[in-house]
Amino acid sequence: MLLGAIAVAAVVQQVQASWLARTVTNDDATLLWYSAQEWASRQVRQPGFYGQSYGSTLEGLPLDALARLGVDFWIGLPVVMGLFALAGWSFLALGAWRRSHLVLAAAALVAPVLLSGYYAFFVTTVPTWTAPRFLAVTGVALLVMPRLPRPVEALAFSVLGLGVVMDPSNALLGVPVVLWFLLSQRVTRDRVVTLAAAAVIPAAWFVWSWAFFRAHPDYDLHGALSLRPSWDVFSHSATHLGSFFDLFTPELTPSWLVPAGAFLVLVAVLVTRRRAMYVAPAIGAFVLLLWGMTTRKADPFASLGKFLPQGRLLLMLPYLLWFLAFLVVESGALARIRVPTRAALAVLTAVALVSLGARVVSGSVADVRDESVSYGRRGLYSFGPVENIRSTCTEVHRAAEGAGASIAVFVRNRAKPNLDRALAYGCGALAYGQMDTLAPDYERRTWRLYDELHRTRTSAVMWGVKPGYCGYARWRVEQCDELQPGVVALTFERQSVLVLLSSLEIPVRPFGPDCEPELDLVTVRCDDPLELPPHELVTGPPPADPTQAKALIEAAFARVFETGAERRLVNVEGDPPLPDPLPEVLAGRSAPEDRVENVHFLD
């Protein structure tokens, strides 16, 4: 009865989080909408999440299944992510129950209710790690179960290994569990064979991923999770521990000291047991946590605010705390503490109900949802209303049909940060097979750039351009019609859209077989990008008076390099001030500025 009450509380809190999450989305989420369409079309583009070498798009498979049942993407994705989270904790509870640890089973079920509304919203809306984390937790749950048949043991190691290979941050849980299992079991020839068989699938994924990104480096915009430690990063991390642990605070005691303190206490208790099967996992977890805080992904410049925090490296921490508590119970460290099981279950049930009640009454998940949207106005990793995406995509698709265009290009709009990406991927999903989309300056679907390089068109719709854009573009196209503020329809001589964007001076992120991208704040660059052949550039008719045109060009060229106070260029258009709180992030470093180092004439 008590376990049932806790389970109901866990389901209720997840339903609440998913129901609120259905109203907001961002570019990572709309990429999963798009991946669902790709899976439905049997298009496997790359290992890992689009634009990076880790994570996955496996969430697109159940999302596509729900879409076939009539569930919209923006509703289905929070449901899928919520189910993955609940299923992982439920499997751990089942593993503990099979070992007759009823209190630990209840603790697994109560964990998602105990954690804050911030955590509940985060794991329900921020993708890229969800499926690998679920695989790793499922493998752990199987290994916790007693007397596993050899085929099930092989399956457990296989899915755990696959989860770690897909997202190395899962090693925070995976390595301590494997150490405990191997040190607590007798090593036999059959077990070695089992482990070798289990390693086949993770090894195959690793080899495929390594070979793919070696051949296609431009598909990896963000780079893998670097394992190289940095003392400078660790020095900053050690003095900003809240950046790592804030995500895991309880609803009733919102302090990062609680998860950090619980981790240290559990490690200390296990070390005192003086048995390798308990000491090794504890020390291993401690070392891995510190190591994670020294890597490049832990650099504050790799974080973009509350919804892409440094704590994302420790997403396995709640599961690790549960596992360390499991080891403490298994070690007998609590044997002298006599607490009736029913009383412990009653306490956990009360905590679950009070925590759930506090979350509902305070509206903490709704507050976090609203805060996630407000971040969108500050240019950080953020969310926007789903309704805006839907209505804008409908308008853009209608405009493209009216203009006879089969592609919509979404240009970065300073007034609406990151919305161009969310629209490009979301509209591409909603109009899949009817209209192509492109986010040229930050396109994570690298294959789309290659598609457009080798394809020609005569019309396009562009979203996010500045007012009066047609006055600028009409010299480079046959016709430009402003459909509404910020949206224009272009008709032009048949050519690649990438060539058109080059002539319109709209940046296209570098790509090519020898291009290894480097992400610098919001700019993508590489040393050896693929260049458009000069003969593919489509130019207009010659000027009526070439001599006058040449003089105007020479005068404009000279004015480019004129400087004023502080040697700043006075005739180069600059962007608005940096959005908050980017200046705070840049503290101690000089802010970026517009600079002209060279002028290249296309013809």
C-alpha cells in the first residue's frame, strides 16, 4: 500500500511536469521532432545527437510511434522523456525489491518526487542525454538483481556499456557499478565469455562513431566530452560548486549542500567498510566526479545559463546516490540501526506526499517553465512558446507555397535569439517532405548543407531579415516581395541557395570533409572549409558606367578601414550590445567586436 502511494505520487509529479512542458520548446527539442520524421523515413544520418558526437536521437523512435497515434510532437516528446525517467527509477526499485530491500525500492520511487521542480522540468524538456541515460540505468537495475541468468547478465552489461559509449558522462554511475559487480562475483571463464559477448554492441557503436566522425568531422559542431583534465577549470569549479549541484537540490530543502553532503557521507561510510567491493566503487565515484569537474565541458564558457548548466555533466548523480546507498545497506553498515521497515516506508511516503504537495501549491514547475521562456529574451539556452513555433511555421509554409518556393531560410534575428534554429528544425519537421528548411549560420544538420550545395532552386522564403531588406536584396535577385515584417520571398536565377546566401552576405557555417569545427560563443569556424567554386557564383549584368562603378567601389573600400576613437572602425555596421547576462560570463575577458581584416571581391 505504501509503495503504491509513493508510485502514484511519482506518476502524478511526472504527469504535471510533462503537461506543463508541452507548452514550451527549443531548438534541441525541435531537432528531435525532426529526428522522428527521419526515423520514420529510415534515414540514419549520424551517430549521436545531430551536430555532436555524443547523445542520441533514439528518442525519435517512440516519438514517431506516438505521432502515428495522433499525438503531436510537442506533447509526445515530454511524454517520452518523462516515461524514460520514470521507467529508469522503476527498474531500480524492482532490482532492490528483488533483493528484499523494500526501503531502497521505495527510495528509488520517491527520488523523482523528492527532487526539485527545476530538476523535474529539466529532465522532461532538455534532450540529447535521455535515451543513453535510460540505457545505462536499465543496465544497472539488471545488475542489481540477484542470481541473473547469463544471457540477462550479458544484456545488462551490453545496455550499460552502450549508454556509456553514447554519453561518457554516464560513466559516473556505470564505472562504480561495474567495479562493484566484478569485485563481488567470482571471476570464471563463463563470466569472461559473457562480458566479451556483452561488449560487442558497445564496441560496434564506438567503432562506427569513431570512423564516422573521422570521415565527417564537420558533423561534430560541439566536440566530444573531453577527458583531458584542466587545473584552471578545476580551480574555478571547486569555488563554484553550486553550479554543479544546484540541479539536484530537494524540493523541501533547496540547497546544493544537501546532494553534495549526501555524496560525501555515503563515500565516507563505504570507505570505512575496508572491503574492495565497497571501497573501490566509492573511490571510483569520487574520482570520476572530480575528474568531470576538470574537463572542458565543465568550463563556465561551455555553460549557457540555468537550462544548460555545468551540472548537466552530473546528471547521473541522483542515480549514483541511490546506488551508493544500496552499497551501504549491502555492506551491513546500518545493521545496528533498528528501524522497522513499515515505519521507514511510512516516513518516505509522508516525504513524497509533502514534497508533491509543496510543488503543486508553490507551482515551482510552472515557475521554472516561465523562467525558461524569459531566458529566451537574454540570448541564452532557452525555450519559447510552442504556439509561436506552430503559428510561425504555418505562416512560413503558406508563404512558401504562395511564392512557389520549396525552401525556407531562417536568418539569425537579434531581437529573437535562437528562434531561427528552433523554427528551422521545427518547421522542417512539421512540413517534412513538403518544404526544406535551413538555419545557415548554425545548421546542425550538416547533410542539409551538402544537399543545398549540389541542388539548384529559383525561389526561397527568408525569415528574420531586417526591415527594408528588399531594398538591399533587389540588386542581387530578380524579385523580392516583403510578405510581412521580417519575411520576404525571393525569386532569382537558378542557382544553389548557398551561392545566393553568399551574394546576399548571409553567413553560412563552414563545412567540408576537411573542416573540423570550433565553436566560439555563437560563431562556428574551421581552418579548411569547403569553398564555393567561383564559377558557380551568379552575378548580375555589368554596370552602365564601369568607370564610375569602379570609383565608387574604391571609395567604399577605403572607407572600410577608417577608424575613430580607440581605433574602432567607424563605417562598419556593428550589432546591438551583448545580451544579458553574457557580459557577466565574459568578465575578465574582452568582449567581441566587429573587425574587418580583409576584403574579398567575388568578381
